[in-house]
Amino acid sequence: MVLAIRGLAVTPILASDCGCADPTEPLFSSRKKLPEDPNRIIRTVALIGPPNSGKSTLFNRLTRLRQKVGNYPGVTVEQRVGLLAGKGPEIRIVDLPGVYSLTPYSDDERVAVDVLTGQMEGQPRPDAVLLVLDVTHLSRQLLLAAPVIALGLPTLVLLNMADIFAKGGGSLDVLKLATELGAPVVMVSATQGTGLEVVERFLRQDRDHDQSPDALLPVLRDLPQSRKWASQVGRRIDYQQHVPSVWSRRLDDVFLHKIWGPLIFIVVVGAVFQTVFGIGQPLSTAFQDLLTRLGQHAAPLIPAGVLRSLLLDGLWKGVSSVLVFLPQILLLFFFIGLLEDSGYLARAALIADRTMRSVGLNGKAFIPLLSAYACAVPAIMATRTIENKRDRIATILIAPFMTCSARLPIYTLLIAAFIPNRPVLGVFFGARACAMLSLYLLGFLAAIATAKILKSSVLKSSAAPFVLELPEFRCPTWQSIGLRLLDRGRVFLRQAGTYILAVSLLVWVLTNLPLHAGHAPQIEQSAIAHLGHGIEPLIRPLGFNWKIGVGLLTSVIAREVIVGTLGTIYGTDPATHSMTLQHALQQDLTFAGAMALLVFFAFAMQCTSTLAIVRRETNSWKWPAIQFVYMTVVAYTAAFAVNQVLSSLIK
Amino acid sequence: MFHTFIVTLRQGAEAALIAGIALTYLTKDRPQSSKKIRPRRAHKLDGSAPDEASESVKLEISELRVALTDLEIGEAGTIDQISLPSGEQQFLMRIGFVPGAHVRSIRHAPLGDPSVYAVDGTEIALRAETARYIKIRRGWFSPFGD
């Protein structure tokens, strides 16, 4: 039985003796031979490897862009399946979550074991396994090799990052390693793309003989023994550690310096923030304009009537309110990708940890919370990096309090209408800027307070200690960032898009019913206005009338929708028809009411996309529901207080 | 007038920042050449010291096992055991803090905590509240080095 891969011959070998011990208590048994199946072709391949082994880069390389992302049933573990690029029969590649070992202690590992043993519902048992290990840190990574190979599936061991390894003067005997492991081994570099043709040949080859050599792996009882075995393997394969580039340490000397570290951190954070706003906002607005204009161009092409109203006012508006988020999301993920791939993000989390800990959160929550200033949706998607489940949920729950960019249109409108343009601190700092800043501060404080409450009661910290791996500094590649953008963009569009469309349609239906003689009713007669009148008693103490009420109802889709809704309402009302929206509001709202409205928007959950993403990330409806109720209660109470206090003060 | 003032201020700050970074990088002590490592007596790693009195043997044995937090920057050791409940223990072992692993203290975060350790060559940050329960023996070498 000989397997030839690139001239590498692996011959049957007997058990290697490592003195590892007690055969009566095996954690991983020695490998059994698979039953012979002469016509076995590989249809499904599992890709497994530790985190930071470059597995995702490899997955992206192998599948090009043909991937699908979902969730495994019952757990918040992401499922990625793709198709091998290239000619030939279809081969599915299942990218398993990054795991260090196959113990049953975490969701990720359980999912991996289930998939590999064919016990995962909806997934056939893989026909082969690609095991990706980072060759520059082989000792640690080998801990995964034994249990995976012991499962008995045809396995190809890929030693990734071979380019960095070789450049640093590292070397090892590939043939000896293959002998030790009883599986073919190949050196690859996912970033450079070398060695991948071997992978394809392994996957596509016609197998008319049983591939698995008869290697018996030692019985390894637990992790310390696995590590001892790994050490011995290291000696036997003449493993020569590569010399890591001294640049990584030097950069860390600067980035984690007592004084310069935090300063650089602030500069980087400030720069990201500035850019996402400075470029993201105008891009969003421009995009919005473009979409509206497209809608207007399309209008004459569709016969007037219900259909046109449905398509344009309902569907198109709904779609554009989703698409308008896209520039900021992409910009944000671009920067996160840059920071993460280069390795700086870990350092930033380290610097932020001390501060975050005083609130009860994790240092890794920093970037998600920062991103929430642009949009809570990608922020919540970015909380995946937090392994501690409770910290993660706490971060997800407080992210929407951060003043997202969707609040800005209504903030700007109300501030312009009700706050005079008086300077407060010299020319640069007027009353309006002051008001805007206080709103930002309000959101921030609400987030912190909520975090403190959550972490000291409902979500008290569980066992998993804070551990952060600092990868070596790398130069990010356009490809990896590009793929990440594509991936996150797709997830957002699919998740948020479906829910927003649904709610937009619902609002459209409510606005256009009941029909008066076959025509859509005036806004005052529509179903949604009735609802607005219905809730008016509830919102009167806040200083709002039924028109604002309608706006609140429609903005459940997304916050900025209220501006359009108010525009329509005041626009069609003959009394306010010729005024600007600002004027109309000044007539209809008191100062106290306006401030209350601002505060309401600062705290309320008015974003279907957010709820949709939270549902996806927590895999249940419980948390989005809790979030919605909690934030609505806080918003109502705060707006009530502001309105009452200010009204009595002004009298 | 005010505008030019602001602009100059900002440019000045940026220049100062860049100069500071460059200066720090050039003058920073490298961990390897750090004088912080206390001079130690040579002793056998299995705890035995053939020709010494039992008193000093006892001293040496107790000196050998310390907490991860007791390592000075640049000092290395081998992980001996993790005195934490089983769940946290497994978690740490999976990340790489396995008994037998080679660990070296690299640096502290700017605010003192967490600290960065090189475990079998990989840099991992750990809070002091966790690191103090990881017991190590000073000085050991594995084929996978540092």
C-alpha cells in the first residue's frame, strides 16, 4: 500500500513508542482501518484546524467565492460550506470552526466532532479531512493532529505558512512527519498560494485502493500527554524552529509601550472613527440620493396605481433603506479587516482591556462597540471574537445604545429646528454642536450603565478566563480583506434585507389601507394614522401628538424613516403643506417635546436590522425581545422625564 | 487667525507624536538584554543538588515552583500545574498552557495588566488574576524552543 503524492511515499508503519501510557483509559483510541470501498470518490471534505492557522485563507482560496454561510442547529456556531473551485465533479468543503483539540468542552469542538463523525443533522459524514496546521508553531498545533487522524478518515495534513517558516530558517523532515502521523503531509502557503495543487490532486484523485496506511497512533489520555507526544514527534522529525522576524517584537515594543501604546491607540481609533464618518456619511447620503433618483426615473415606466405605489413606495423604499447602510458597513469592515489581519487589533484589545474590565466587559468588546457608532449591525456581527458567551451577549445588548449614524438625520433635523445657533466656546463650539455631543454622551452612558447592570446580575461572568492570542504582525492582503467584505456584506444584506423588506411592506400596507373608492387614502385616513391616534394617549405625556406617533411607528423599520414619514404627513396636511419640515415641527412640538423626542431616539430600539442580526447571532428570539422591551422602557421613561421637567421649567 | 492656530497645533502634535515613537523605538531596552533578570544559582532541574546541605535543597525546591506572575520580564520556565477548577483548566490547556509547555514572560500591557507570555513560541496575553494560578518551574528547554 503506497500513496504517492509529489513523490512522497508513505509506507505502512507500526506503532511508535512514546511511553505515553495507560491504555485502559483512552481518550482517543488508535485508528481503525476503514472498510475498503474501491469506488469511493470524495464528495465532502472537512477542513479543520486551530484558530490562527490560516484555515480561512485556505478555505477562501480553495472555494474562490462559492461559499454559503449559515448556523449549525441549536448553537451559535457559524457553518460555512463551499464548493471546490475548478473543473471536475462537485466537491463540497465544510469549513469547521477553529478548534485547538477535540474535547467535548465547547460548542465549537462539539460541532466539529459531530460533523466529523457524521452525527450532525443535515451534514453527510465527510469523505476526507484537510487538517491545517501552522508549521511555525507546530508543537501546539500537533495537539489537534492526533485526535483528528485517529478518527480514521483519509486525512491530508497541510503545514501552512511554509513561506514564513522557510524564510526564518525553519525546517523539518516532511517524510518523517508523515510516517509519524500516518497521513500524507504537504507544505503549503495559503497566502502565497503554493502547494495547493497537491491538495486538489488529493481531493480529486481516483481512489481504487484504501489510502490509509496502517499507522497506529499512541493512546493519548489528555492534553499534557498529547503535548509530550508532540515534543517527541518534534525531535524525531528534526524540527528546526524558525527564527521569528524581530520586527514583530519591535513593533510590540512601540504598540504596547506604556505611553506611546495608548497614544497610538487613540490616534488609530480616532482615525477609523473620523474616516468612517467623514467618508461614510457622505457616501451614504450620495447613495441614498442615487437610489431615490433611480426610483423616480422608474416611476413613469410603471402604470400609476397600486402596483407603482407598492413597488416604489413599498419595496424600493424598503430596499434602499437597507442598501443605504452598505457604504458604512463596508468601510467599517475594511478597517476592522486591516486592523485584524495586520495583527494590531489584538494589541488594541489588550490596551482597552483594563478600561473595559471596569465596566465588566472584555477588552475584545472594544472594536464592536466602536463600530456601533457607525451602525450597530456590523458591530454585533463583530462580537464573534468574544469567546466568553456572557460577555458577548452583554456587548450585543449594549451596542445599539451607541449613537449610530441612522440617528443623525433626526438629530440634525430637531437640533436645527429647536436649538439656536449660538456659540458656546468660541467660534467652533456652538450650542448645536454641544447638543449633538451630549446626545452622543447620553448613548455612551446608557451603554455603560446597562453593561454594569447586566454584568452584576443576569450575565454574571462565567468560568472562561480572559485569554488573548497575539498573532505575529503580518501585511494584510487585498484578497483577504476583499473576501471578508464580500462575506459580511452578503450576510448583512440577506439577514437585514429580508426583515426590513417585510416590515416596509407592512408599513406600506398600513399606509395605503383602507382604500377609498379604489384609491389610497389620505394619510390622515389611513390605517396607520388610526394606529397613531390610538397610541396618542400613551405618548401625550411625552409631548408627542399623533403625527409624531405615526413617525414612531414607521421608524420601527429604521430610525431615519421618521424624517420621510413626517415629511409626508406634514406635506399632505393642507395646514402645513407649504412650510418646510423644520417650520412644521416648530409649530407642532414644544421645546420640551422636541428634547423628549431626541432623548427617545437616543434610547429606543428602532431598527429591524439590528433585531434581525441579534436574533441570528444569539440563535434565539429571546434576546432581541428582551432588548426591544428594555430599550423601549428606558426610552419612554427618559422622554417622559425630560418632557415633564422641561415643561415645568419653561412655564 | 484662530483657524491657523488650530492647524499649527495639530501639526505640532503630529510631529511630536512621530518623533516620540521614533525615539522610543531607538532607545527601548530589548528584553533579551534586560538587566532585570536576577542572577540565580545554577541548580538541577529535578530539584536535587548533590553536594549541598538539606536546608539549601529545601530552599531551592521552593524557589523552583513559582506562579506565572512571579516571572520577571524575559525569564522562562515550564508549566507545572494549573490550580484552577477543571473548566477553566481545560480552557487554558486548550489554548496552550499545558503542563510541560515552555513559557517566557514577554511584557506587561501599558496599564500593567494583562501580561504577555510566549507559550511554546506563541504570544498569549493573560490577566494576573488567572496567571497567578499557573504554577511553573523556572528554566527549561524544549525542542520547540522559544
